[in-house]
Amino acid sequence: MNTSSIERLKGVNPILIDILISAHKTSPHRFEIPRDGGVRTTERQQELYSYGRTDLSKKKVTNTDGVKNKSVHQSGNAFDIFILLPNGKASWDKKLLTVTARHIQKVAKEEFNINLTWGGDFKSFVDMPHFQL
């Protein structure tokens, strides 16, 4: 992972960081951590919650407001990823995310005995870049 991604994981549960580092080495697709992909403040969580609600030009990105309903990002028990394409552009392509997510989950289970939850498996609000303990 690049230096920016490592910095974005500051405060994230160390086991999740270990999983990411290990999975990154053998991942079928290169992945990185987006700007809000690690720990979030309450203020930032509220801002993200407003997307698609107060600013209708944006798509909803979360169902947790950060106050009444805390995000696992606030506790450091979650991370988000994006796929970095060979041309250097970020991608949230469903197929690429799915293959990469299953790889990360496999590494978590086989190397760390952790059942990592992937947001692509959520029923009510599918969140494909998201993972949590």
C-alpha cells in the first residue's frame, strides 16, 4: 500500500491494518484506502451522512449519522478501500471490488482467524468499499 493509505489507517484497529498489509501483498487487484477510509470524527461522519439528504446532488454514502447511530469507522473497527487501476485512476467497479473483497476476507480468516464483514454482503444498504470487524 502507498504511504497515503498507511497514513489514512491511523487509529484503525491494528489487526485490521495487519490484514490489509498481508492481503495487499497477494491481492488480485491493487487496492488503496480513500481519504475517509479509516477512522472518522463525529463531525466528518455527520457530513458524510448529509450526502444525499441535505445535498441531493450527492449520493447517500452512509446510514449512520455519527451521533444517534455511531459508525464503526468512529471506533476504528472499519475501513474502506478503492481499486487502483493500472492507469492510476481510482475505481469502485463492483466486479473488481467483489474479487478483492473475497481475497481480503480469505486472508483475514486463514491468516488471522478473523471473520471480516464486507459491506457488499449487507442486505439493506450495500456498501461495497466497506469492511468491518
